[in-house]
Amino acid sequence: MFARDIGFGTPIEKDIILPTISPLSLCSLLHRSGAEGYILRLLITPKSIMKFPESPEEGFNPDAGLSIEEKVTLCQERIGYCFANPTLVASALTHASVATSRTHSNERMEFLGDAILGMVVCEHVFQAYPEYLEGDLTKIKSIVVSRRVCAKISKALGLEDCLVVGRGMMRHGMPRSLLSDVFEAVVAAVFLDSGLDQARSFILRHLETEIRLAAEGHSGGNYKSMLQQLAQGNLKGTPVYRLVGESGPDHSKYFEVAAEISGKRFTSAWGRNKKEAEQRAAGNALAELRGEEAPFATNSFVNLQNRQSDAD
């Protein structure tokens, strides 16, 4: 179905028939008008604007089985937001592997969404944690806006089912980078559709718990405390921290520690001292017990070394 622009504030006439309009599309119309029975603009099918390919051979994911319009509708249902301009979310869901050009993909939306996400999180932690120093705030922000967390939220919302992506990208499952990118793109779409207040509300609704957990982890000993409470309450054991490695000269040594509970060892973590390494190892154990990826995996050792080099 293709609809046409009939102008601003025009009453819906009897001869304007939209037999296939969905509830979310109708919601979009009424959202634009501010009153039942009046519209600013009828929907334009996203396919007609974005010029998406028509067949699996041209790049569609054949496993999803949904049209672009259906994916747009599904996305709105899953994120709990009704777009006044559905073409924004269509753009946010479209990977470069199927777009007619990179400017028609979600890459530009990712760029904007990343900036908005960072600003909103920084503003929130600045207001919520006045006693934290700049370094602590930076650590919280870097965790919350990380690719790991954005992908986690995207997966929880079910956005992977809404992505318009080439089937070649899916040979080994959905890459985490795609899930992270689409969350940022959706943030941008909400911002462009309704402004900063709505974008802020959307971001904090999905990230406030992650912000709190990250803040607790950087407020002194909380990862270890949280792990101990969980272990003693649910696992009937007590965490033990094993030193499993060291690296570097005596004046600048790094330590690798792994947490164990009832004989089960979790992913180890590096730190500039044993206390920091234990804290990070507890963070890894907590994440893995929740079925998430370890936030302080082995590659964090490289990041630690780089930060030390910068400081020197």
C-alpha cells in the first residue's frame, strides 16, 4: 500500500481508504496530528523511499521472512515507541550490506546515536554520582556505552529480528557489532523523531540498571561484595581468588587473578595490583553467572598496559 500526502490538519474523509493500515501506523498518524480524525501526513511505505532490494539474491536475509514494513512495525512494538516518521527507524535497521548506498544505511545513524548515547550517560552519571571523581565517571561511561552492553540491550529487545542485513553477514550467527550498532542507530532515530527528552527517556529506560551496576563496581570493592553475597546465598559457596599469572618488571608489575566458587573457575582478569585484579575477576564471575560475556577478559590486559604507557 502506498499512501499520499494530503496536507496539514486535513480531516480524514470517507473516500480515503487504508484497508491494510496497522495499529502502529495509525498510532503514527494520530501522534502527528495530536487528535483523532486529523493527520499531517499519511505513511509512505519505507520500501518506496529506501529502495531496498526485492529478493534474497539481492541481499535480504531469507531466514527472517519479514518485509521491511513488518520489521519496522516489529521494532516499534519491541522498543515500546511509536515513530511519527517510520522511515527513520527503517533507516536505522538497514545495514550497509543491503542498502543501495552507504548513505542509505544505518551508518550515519550510528554516528549520531553514539554521540547522543555518550552525552546522556555522561549527564546522568555526573548528576547521580556527585562524589565520584573524573576517572570513576569515565570508567562507568566506558562500560555502559561499550559494544558489549549495547549489544546486550539490543539482544534483550529482540532487535536482531528487525535488522535488514545481507545473508552473508549471518553465516556464523549475528555479529555482536551489528547488535551494538543497531541500538545506537535506533537511539538516533528516536532523537530525530521526537527530540532529546524522548531519546534520554529511551536510553535511561534501558541502561539505568547497567549504569547502576557499573557505578557499584567502581565504588570500591562492590564486585567482590556482590559476588560473595550471590555465592553464599545461591551457590552455597565462598569465592576464592587465585593468582594465576604475573607480567612486567618489579616496579611496574601486572597480576592475573581468577575467581573460583566450589571448584568452578571463571575467566581471569588482569590488574595493576592484586586488589584490582581480584575486583575485576569478581566482575567477570558475576557476568558469567548471569550468562553474559566477561567484561574484563584477557584483552583488558592490553588496555591496562596502554593506559600505563600513556601515563608514563
